[in-house]
Amino acid sequence: MLMVISSVIIAIMLFLCAYLGYREGLRLGMQTSKGVEPAKIRSPVEVVKNIVKEVNQTKQEHEQAKLEKKYAEDLEKLLNYTGDVEDEE
């Protein structure tokens, strides 16, 4: 019984894959015949490389912003220095 149920499930999945593949191919063929170029399909490696690149760029921007903020604070302290004991903290 288990063999029959699993065979039916596999047959349904194979039929759906074939049907959906045929439908997508037909759609792309009709678009191509009308002169519409199909969208470029990116590989998973390409997608991951782009995401890693964006994350690294964001990290660098945050580090740069922190450094600029610290520089501005230190410059403000330097320009506002009066030599009092209170300024040494």
C-alpha cells in the first residue's frame, strides 16, 4: 500500500513538472516570437556574490560613518579647548 501511494505521489509530481515546464517554455517562445527578450536568469553563485558585495559595502560605509563621527567629536574638543581642569575629562 505504501508503495502505491508513493508511486502515485511521484507520478503526480513528475506530471506537474512536465506540465509547468511546457507552459513556461510556451510562454517564453511566444514572447520571443513577438520580439520581447526573456529576462536573464542569474546563477545562484552570481546572486550570492552580489549580496556579499553589498553587505561588505554597507559595513564599510558604517565604519566610515563611525570614524567621521569620532573625528568630528575630537575636532570639536580640540577647537573648544580652553585649558581648564574641566576640559581634561
